Amino acid sequence: GFSASPRAGGYGQREMAELMRAGDTQTAVIVQIESMDAVEEAEAIAAVPGVDCLFVAPADLAVSMGANSLADPRVAEALARVCAAGRKAGRAIGCSVADSQQVPGLRALGVSVFVVGSDQALLKRAARQAGAVAREPLPA
């Protein structure tokens, strides 16, 4: 599909032809590592020509492993393996995190691409703030 509405399209501000030209020359290939099979093949995946980034979503990885928590040590071990594979191949490593407090520890592993939070979390926080303002008592 095509859409100029995301950030790459200037949120609808870029012309279709311009956006298509940019897409042909400025595409990044980001592969998601979301299962133990993918973790075990991370070195081979990172070695594929044209792969730019290995991306881990820890929650998806945890679910695929049968873990009941992101704190399960297997999740951290798997993430460390993916990071090692990415560093060895000279690929960027990405990770989704719940909040920015997780960034420093992951940067130490070599992660340089972060998805912090989610659009749902941002909308929920904004809605709570708007509701709180609406419920504030009027000045006397």
C-alpha cells in the first residue's frame, strides 16, 4: 500500500512522486527478531546483504518463549544474543521499550534504534491529562 500520512510522508505534506523517489533510494531493511528460532538464526539473518537493522520487541519475544514476564532471564539472554549478532555483523540493533529509563542499559548492549512507548500509551496519557484538567475546580 501507499500512504503519505506517516512521518516519512511529512504527515501528508510530501507529494506522491517525491515520496516514491525517496522510498526507492532511502529504504532501510529492519528485520524483527521475535521468536527463539529467529534468535538462534540471528547471526545468519544479520549476515544477509541489505539487512540494516535487527529489531527486537521484548514482549513479543517473551510470549513466543512462553515467558510470563519481561523480567524472565531468558528474555534478557535472547536480547543479548541478538545484540552480539548485530554488533558482529556491523548492523544496527533496535528495541522497543516501555519508557526511556530502559535506554541506557540497552545502549550498553549496542542498541541504537529505540521505539519508546506506543501510540496507545501516548494517547492514554494525553486523555488522562485532558480529563484531569476538565475536572479541576473552577477558581473562586
